[in-house]
Amino acid sequence: MEVAVLDITGKDTGRKVELSKEVFGIEPNDHAIYLDVKQYLANQRQGTHKSKERAEIVGSTKKIKKQKGTGTARAGSIKSGVFRGGGRMFGPRPRNYSFKLNKNLKRLARKSALSIQANDENLVVIEDFNFESPKTKNFTSLLKALELETKKTLFVLEGENTNVYLSSRNIKNSKVVKTSDLNTYAVLNANKVVVTEGSLDGINKNLSK
């Protein structure tokens, strides 16, 4: 699959790049995508939720009424979860939601996500670029030139680029990542995926193993 290369003003440079069929042209695997997205979202959960149980509630330990003869259910503690102010029964406890996935499955999921975006013509290739200083207006101008200012956009760069990253940080619908940080959720969550020429080699290298 050939894709035209644009410059940062949105104009066609006259050059084209060939996208790897092994990365951008495979048959998407929906189950692999599901598992990888599920793992990503699970890893975002802090798991610090906690409610007090009856042993942690401050209150009297005196038996509140006699065992028999009241005509009602027996009750031994005011801290029981059946009473107002008592501990919560079967409440949430701190836990780790993360789980492991096979590396090959994760590669398959990311290739599937990129293939979906490429097939839907939501993949844009631009020249490698940099900003002289970190300014939001620089990144805003780039989005406007590419006609992406109203769309949720993912930019994939070859490596660390502080100026570009800081310039995009205040823009709600745009995200900038390195090829090594590319993930299935970010790819599918974007309306447009913008990759630089230099990042294509890194993507192919990471996902063709």
C-alpha cells in the first residue's frame, strides 16, 4: 500500500512511501484487539478502592439485646452491616487489576489496529519535523494545516521530541507518542493516526519481530 507523504503545511511533497503489508495490511484479529485494550484499561486502574468492614468500625462491642424472646432476629453487634453506620459487607478491597499477555498477541493486536486505520484511510504520513521552541500555537498550526483541528489525533514520532510533546500537551484531542510507546488503545481511539517518515522504520522493526 502506497501513501503520499505530506509536509507540515499539509501539501503533498510528491513522494510516496510503501507501507509494510505485514504491519499495515493484515487481516485484523478482533479477539487480540479486545485482550490488548482490556489489559491497557486494566493497567490504568489504581485499585485503591476500600470500604470499612465491621472490624474497622468504631462502636460499642456490647451485645445490643438479648439472644431470645424479642420476637426479632438475633443481633450481637451494632457494627454489623445490617445496621446504619455499620461496616459494609463484601465491600471493595485494594487489588491489582493488571494481567499478563503474550508478546506475540500484543504485536498482533497492534498490527491489527494499524491495519484497520490504514484500510479506513485514517493513516497520514508526514515528513519528520521539529519545533524551535515548545509553543502550543505551533502544534495548533500543524493541526490546522492538516485539517485535523476538530478530530481526535494520534501523532507517532520516531523518538523523544520534547518540543513537539510539550506543544501538544494543552490540546485536548491530540496525543503524541514514540514508536516504542505505541499501543492498540491509542491507535483505535484516534480518528486520524499521523506517523512521521522516520517512525515507520521503528514501527516495522517493533512489530515485525
